[in-house]
Amino acid sequence: MIDATYTPPNLGDLATPPSVYHKCGPRCSSAFALIIARDNAPNGSGSVVPGQIDDLVVQTYTSVPVRTDYKVNVESLVPASSVVKNVTVTSSDETVLLSPDSNGTATAVATGTATLVARASDGELSARRVDVTVSPSASLTTWTGYAPDSLAHHCNSQIDGLTAGKPVTSMDLWSYRNDSQSSYTWNEGCWAYGIANIGCMSPYNTYTGVGGGGALITPRHAVFCHHLGYYPRVGTKVRYVRSDNTTEEVTVEAVEAHPYTAGWIIAKQDIVICKYDRDISVPFAKVLPADPSGYFPSSPPNASALYNATIGTHLSIGSPYIRACHTSQTKKLAVSAITVLPNTPTPRYEPGETPPAIEYSGVKHITGASDYRFSDIGGNPLGQTLSVGASGAPAFLVINNELVITNVWSTPTEGYAFYTDATIVNGMLDDLGGGYNLTEVDLSEFPTW
């Protein structure tokens, strides 16, 4: 059975419990998921050998006991996390795996199988079976950081340096804003105040209002999301704010969706490009090379199997990440950790086709400040989980004090890596007219592997 106090209905003989089980009866209002990540950890002392693998600085433990702990979190499936009702998580067999401690760590005790069970006070229950090992002698390699000359180290240092010691109010882009009067004042206390092209983000347009802000990718074009029609139409007025706090308003003159969005509600290539009636004076956002893997060899989908990176946002603890930042419908500039950075264009899927289970289609981020995954994988107190209305808002790397766009949001954790599709995107820009294509950021000072 799953544990000593609860037997799920209609599952037959539970001497071998199901790997995943979820129950939500008529009283449930929590709507949560039990999220678990493997965390291999030394279980004693042993010799440690420092080294470097591509751009990663690592240390290898040899002939050291290793145990498979688990990091455990209860994650809300709706925007308001307060609806999770008093959830407790316990282990079915504490001779194998201890119940999670206050930091969410379930510590391995002995090799075997245990089930972690999360219960909410309103009756919702979620359970996951985990395999636990405690090895008396093994080799374990962990990463401790990026090589100082690498692009990943630079990206992490840029944002971490700017945000160090800053309060949560430093996420606010504006110290004053009045949309009805087109009046905006940049917040000089914002951690990103002074970044050269911070004005590439629009605070407001007359079609989607404060939501779906998009970002300038040329002096005359901006990128938005395509899904659910959440993008400006021809004739929409879009505002940008110069460094001197004066507002520049332009009109959408033409719109073109990525050609692979036809027939989809949310296509993998979920972008629209808008052309304005004239060039804009605020600096635009550049993009990464179509294949950035040489600069980021340790970022999935390029990561070595050594780091056991899990597909999606639930990355194994101790895996490499790249620091990024993002805005949303709140018009704050928050910090994220990129866990997947694609290096090839996403294939075209026709409506009705099912993509393969393992596919790198978009840039994947961990965003939430209170999410244990964010805390353990590049945590930063200035994180902000996305909610309804953030679609189309942009995410960026910071390279040499300049925002470099990676995606606009399609989901709360992912957006299309349109830089990989530069040939098609530049064709869209040519169709729209205006005389511009995407501009790659200069990375010549950084080594490749």
C-alpha cells in the first residue's frame, strides 16, 4: 500500500504502488502537484579532484559513499499559490527515505523503494514512488561553477552583480506610471536601471493594454506571442520610453505571424512580428547566434549525460543553469534561471500531429522566487512567477550591459527560441518591409568549446 493511513480506491493490489498517483475529490480546491528532483550527495568523506569539463568547473569524488536524496516541493497548478491547503509530505518507509525536512530534502537512509505522499487538508492527495540508493563506494562529479572566461559565467555575473543586495522593490521598472496620460518615469532604484537598451520593452499598447508587451528587435519591428490572438493589430498605438522619461508612440503598420502557426491555438513557433509606421529612437534587443551551443556547451540540450538533466523545467539539483531576466504583465523585471537553451530550429508540426515526448522546442526558465527549484538552481530573491497576462512579454540574457532577447512567453516557463529560426524570421522581416533583419550580439570576446 502507499502508506499506513491511505489506500487509493480502485487501484487493485498496492503491494507495488503506482509510480505516480493523484486524487482530487469533490471537496478539493488546492490543485497542486508533487514535484520531486533527485539530488545525488556524498554520504561521507573521500578524495576530491578538481577539474574542468568544457566551460564547467567541476569536482570529482572518488571512492566515496553516495546517496540519492530527493528535493520535494508542492507546486500550485493555478496562479494564486495560496489555494494550496495545508499540505504535508511524508515518506511511506522511513527506513529507506526520511520524510522531507523544513528545507524540502528527503534524505536517503538505505537502498530500496519508498513513496512520497502529499496530502492537503481539503482531501487532495498526490503520491510518487522513488528509487533510493545508498552506495558504499562510487564516483560522483558535481559542478561548482563556470570557467571565468566563459559566456555563461559572464551572463550569471552580470545579473548577479547587478541584483546583489537589492530589495524586491528593485524589480519595479517604473517609479511613476500613468497609462491614461502616457506618462512614465524610470525607477532609478531598479536593479537594471542604466542597462543600455532597457527601453526596448513597451509598457503599454492600445490593444492588449499593459499585457503582452513584446520587445523591439529592430528599430522598426517588435516581437509578440501569437497564441489566442494576444498581439497588437494594425492601427494599434504602442508606447516606448526613452532614457530621459519622454514617451515615444508609434502605430502598428503591418503584422505577420510565423508561417508555422497556421491552424494552431498555440504553435511551437509562437511568435508574431509587428512593423511600425516609423523607426523608434530607443535601442532594440539583439539576439543570440542561431546555434549558440559552442558558447554554452553545458546548457541542455548540449549538457553531458553526466549531469542527468531532466527534460523540462524540473532540472536535477546541481545541474548547470544560465542566469536570465524577464518581464511580465506586472512590468517588473525579475530574475530567472534558464535550464534549456535550444540550438536548432524547431521542426514544423501540422495541426493534429503530436511532437515527440523528448523535444527541445523553446527556452525553458525557472522563475519563481519561492519555488524550491529556483532556490536550489540559481536562486535569486528577485524571482517572480508568471501568471495570466504575461504571454508575449520578453525574457533576456544580459551581455556587456545589454539585454539580449531569448524568447517571449508562451507558457509560465517557456517561450519559442526564435533566434534558432533566424532564416525564417528574417524572411518575415523582409516581407513586412522596413529594411532591417535580426542583429546578432557580438560574442567574439568569449571562447567556444
